[in-house]
Amino acid sequence: MDYSDVTALAEQRAQARADKDFARADELRDAIDAAGWRVLDTADGFELVEKPPFDVFATLGDVDSAISAPIVVTVIADGWPDDLDTCMNALVEHAPVDAVILVLDCGNVESAGERAEEWAKANPERIQVVHLERTLMELGWAAVVSAAIDISSCDVFAVMDMSTVLEGDAFPALLAELESDGVVATGWKGVNVDVDDGWRSFVSADSGQVDAVLGYLMVLDRDAIEDVRPNPKAKFYRNADMEWSLALRQAGGVIAVPRAELPIRQDRHHGYHDSDPSYRDKQSKKTYDRLLQQFRGRTEILAPR
């Protein structure tokens, strides 16, 4: 079926909708879908978009994938395909050989989902991709991370930003830290609550026990995060990682950062610097206000000073 035939079906569907013959409209939508196209309703009528050559899930609840490996390293792709290339190249070289790299493609922004598919085809034993129809802004950071946890059967679950680039074998030190007594989370960068500032800020904590680990790279015990998930109200990542960390500490877990310097660098963090400032700041403030309401003054859950 060529494009003109699909267009004719879409025009028939538009007329069926105008006639309120919704059963017929649904039949025509299915026919368009079977022909390899999606029809999107617009203010001016409709738009036809060619379907990508992979399954795309309309909602997080539709995801039926199952990722099984000792370690699952999750990367959220929300655009910036060149950054994805850099991150994937480093992970293929330096992630543990028994790890599966899970790419959650949110909306195929700037064709990042298609780029992820190229990586998966080149590395079928190491990389798996789950494609979501909606963007990260629409879905929310916490919901996407929680979905990744749900489909991962593993001992260690890691989540990282595409701006985080492994330059060497950083995981041995991280995994060793996670095996320490009581440790449920570790990562690249740790922070502590500034209690002298009334909990209004966090300060860098380079090693040892910390109050929180930042979402540039978080490595977590899978059992510990079965029930202690990132707060589902957290739409934007900023402050959500610290809120999640404090919840893990409240549940009795220890969070610690390796004392050794890790071979990791951070490139431009587009998720922060190039996001909509009004959305970024509004959502970050909501999360931090919620963090204060739940944890402020609870010094007993903080790391030893």
C-alpha cells in the first residue's frame, strides 16, 4: 500500500469521525496501522507519520519487556543522539561483561530511539531498548525509573544520565561498595544535607557514607528498591535523586561513595542546562519542598558526621 492509498484511508477515517461513526473510524485506524503508518488528529485534520520499525509502548503500563541479568544499567534517552552515542560507546567498553544495558527511549526525540536501536543491533547480547511513545517530560523521571525497575530482574540496578561517560572500569569499586555491610546505594557523586543551613541546601561529600547520591550515576541493591521507589510525584530528576536517597536511608539503608577516584567524566548535562527553565525550576522546587516536609530535622537518618 503506497502513501496515496494510506492518505485515502485517513481521509475516510476523518469523514467517519465527522459522521460520528467511531466504529468505522477505529477500523480505518487499524488498517492504517497495519500499513505501517500512524494517523494523528490535528486541529487542521490529520497527520500521517510512518511507524518506526520497532514496537512502541503507548503507556508505561503497557511495557511487557523482561530484562534479566546480574546487573542492569539503565540509560534514559530523551533526545541528544550524539550524547547517546558517546554514553553507549563508553558503556560497551567499560560496563561489566555480565551487565545488560537498558535504554529507555522516551518519545524518539531527535531520532534518539532509532539511534539506540542501531546500538542494540550491533550489541544484541549487551543492549536492550524499550521505546515509549511519550516524552520524558510527559512521563516524568520517577515513573520512567520505576518502570525500568519493574522490568528488571537483577541483583544490581543502576540508572545514569547520558552526560555521564565512563573512561575506565568504574564499576568494580562501585560494586565493592555495594557489597559493604548495610549499603543499599552508591554512585559517582555524593552529597550531605547542610543542617547548619536549615536543610535548605546540600554540600558535596566525596567519599564514605553520605546522605544522598546524585542521579548522574546511581547503583542500587535491587531488593532494597523493590518497595522504596523514587517518589512518583517527581516529574523532573533534579532533587528527586536526593529525595529517593533519603527515603532509602529512612528505611534503614546505608548510602556510601567509594573512596577511590572513579574514571568518569561529565559532558554537557543537557537534561538540566537545555531543559525548559520554567518547567525545570517549578518541578525542582516542588520536589525539594516535598523533601523538606518529609525529612527536615530528621538528623537520625543522616550519615554520621
